[in-house]
Amino acid sequence: MIPKTAILSLLLSLFFLSPGTAAAADWENSLVRIEATRHTYDYFQPWIRRSATSRNSGLVVGEKTILTTAQRMENNVLTRLQKGGQGEWTIGRLVWIDYYSNLALLTVDDEAFWEDLHPATLAEKIPNSGTAQSVRWHERRLELRELDIDRMKISKGRLANIDMLYLELDFETGSFDRSEIIAIDDEVVGIAIARYSSSSGEKVQAIPSTFIRSVLQAQSESDWSGLGFFNFFWQTTENEATLDQLGLSGPARGVIITQLLSLPGHPDVLRPKDILLKIDGFSIDSQGDYQDPDYGPLNLEYLATRNRWAGDQVPMSVWRDGKAHQITFTLPKFGYENFLIPPARYDSTPEYYVAGGLIFQPISGGLIDGLGRERMPVRIIRHLSKMRPEANRELVVLSGVLPDPFNEGYRSHNNLIVARINHHSITRFSDLEKAFADPQDGFHLIEFTPGNPIDKIVLNASGMDLATRRVMFRYGIQNNPVINN
């Protein structure tokens, strides 16, 4: 019987290494340009929808399969692809996307498009030093530029608020495209997602090919369950007195669990004050690092995404109550739906509810950025890192007021967290409709959480529907639950 690992290796080699694999001078037959048009929204006026177009690079990685990043692919309405850096554009379509891993797969139904195109090779290993090349179509020609490999670095994802492994490179000052290919000889070692300046010069951050290979392997085998993460906080154990107090003798090692982020349906097998000694067989040092066999010392957070996915069971060794314990930690699935204030809502339109000119919205990262993070009150910002205490729990805010005689006196109020409407608790956006359908003694009573500039707003219920229709007409609002439902 052939071992499962051998079968998986064979499948992966077939997926990435076809007879037409790109050679060092053959990037023009593996690299395409992508033009993606998407809907964008103004959270200050959430009923307004606009269009924006961006250009990315795409890499042929399999039969009729093109890889790109997920950045700027949300709310996609039209995708076109171009071969050879010039000429006609061909309609493509998005077949798979995962925003948290920042990867997407496209295809083109026109058979003629695939003539002369060959899959590229994704490197199985990435060196910790040396030189690489960036490859892109620029001004109708293929452009290759030299970069220096700096290191593999753990940092927050561009589209996911979790620590992930990235390839960091140095380059000379100049333009740099999103999704630009990073290669060594004839193998792709990464896909660029950002450039930034540091004290040591200009840097490029890229998704490493090793991560891309593991994601695409899981996706091609229908084994993709999403990224997992460690839902706990920890502190280092440099001070040996702390370990002595917890009963662990010997040299400083491991990290101390300080807080758990409880998630609905996820068992808490760790406890505060546990000393986490090993994860997946790797010993954790007093700084929170482990010795990675490929890249040397890395932060323990990488072990949540190192060939692991949501739902996987990870063995851990902890020191608890004066002795060692072996536990099994199930990786929870990372998703912004777990946050009380989701940092982003991908492929969705903003939710809003207009009542007599008052605009209500669930708080999200898009709303905060749209209204101005620097102007957002602390009473809202302090909720940003909180997880939802229960499924579907949301914070609803009065985001603004559209002037109308009906709401006279309340026009300057905004960014107020709603507690109750007509004595109905507002714990999710869907509570608004039921609450407004139940006025109290002919009035709508809107109450806000403590700490807001005002405690409540009182409006005449009999004039609400007329005022809402008037406001919708004046401000060009086409759809609104108050009227349509």
C-alpha cells in the first residue's frame, strides 16, 4: 500500500509541475495581468454604491487555474485577464477565494486564452538569505528586478488579524505592484502583498510559496476548513521567580497563559496561569519562540498555521497545579464573525436602517474607517479587540442624522451605541425592525448605553413613516427596511 504522504506528494507535484512548467526565461507564458472591478461603499451614506478597478498580477499554477491575492477582489463584479502584457482582455471568473489567507483562484472559459500558457513552479523551500527577483508586466514588457532576501518574519495578516509567516525582502526605491511575483531562478518563492519603509530601507512583504502550496493542496482536495488560530494571550517567563511561584523548577522556559478568548462552541482546555511548554512537539522557550526546522527561531503563533487548519487537533504540554499535563487543543476557525466589532465584512453590502432621518448601523471596521477612526469616540474603540460573547451579538450605533423637521434638535448626534428602543434590548441589527414596530404611548424611545453624550431620544411615532419617506426621497435612498418591510 502506498503511504498517504506519498500520495499527497504525488498529487501536489501533478498540480504544480506539469510538462509545461515555466523556465527561467519563460515567465511571459506563466504570468498574466488581472483587471478586477468591484463595488465600493460609503459608510457615511451606506446606500451609495460606486465602482473601483484595480490591476493585479496572476500566476498560472495548474490546469486552467490562475493564482492571485484576495486583496481588492471583494465584492467583485467583473474580472478581465490579459496575456503578454498587452493586447485584448478576456473575461475571467473567480472560482475560489479566502480573504484570511489572502489567496484567490481564477479561471477563463475561453479555450484560446490558455494557448501557450504553462503552470509555474511553487518552491518547496525558501532560503533564509540570498537574492531573488521580482517579476511583473510593466509598460507592455516583462520586467525583472533584483531583491535581497532579508528573513522570514511573523506579522499580522493583511486581511486577517492573526500572526502569520511572511517573506521579507529588501529592494531599491521604486514602484512595486500588488501581487508581483517573487522568484529564484525558475521557481516562485512568494507573492508580494505590500511594500513599506523601515529604518533599514525599503521592504517588500510576500506570502511565502510554502504556505501557498499547503493552502492550494488542501483546497484542491476539498480539505480546506479555513485558518485556525490560538484564542489565548500569553506572557514570557524571563523572570524565574514567576515560574517558582507556579511550581516549575529549573531554567526559565515556556510561556504563561494570561487570558482566554472564549468562543461559542469551543471548549477551553487551557486555563489562566498554565505554563505552555510544548506545542505540536516543539519546545517553547521563555521568549515564546520555538526552533523551526526550516527557518530557525520563530514565534509560537506560527504553529497555528504551520500546515494546520481550523478543526485540527494540536497536542500541547502544559504545567498546571505543580505537574505536567498533556492536552489536545482544537484550533478554532478564524473569522471576523467572532469579533464583537468585525474589522471587515467581505462580499457584503453595508446594513443600514433609516428611521425619521436617524441612521442606524451595526458597528464594523468599515464603518469606523468610513466615519474616521481618529474621530471615533473611545467608548466605541475600546470594543475593537473583544470577541462576541454569543453568536450573532452585535453593537448597533446611531451613526448619523439626516436633517429633517421631524428630527429637529438631534441633528448633531452621531456614533451613539444603542441600548434599547421602545424598551426592546438591541443586541443585534435585526432587533431594530421589531423594536420600531412597538412604539410606547405614541412615541419612539431610543436609549443609549452609559457614557454617551445623551441618554435618549424621543420621537413622535405618528410622524415617523412620513418623515422617513421624505428623507429617503431627498437623499436618494432607494431601499430601507422601515418602508420595504
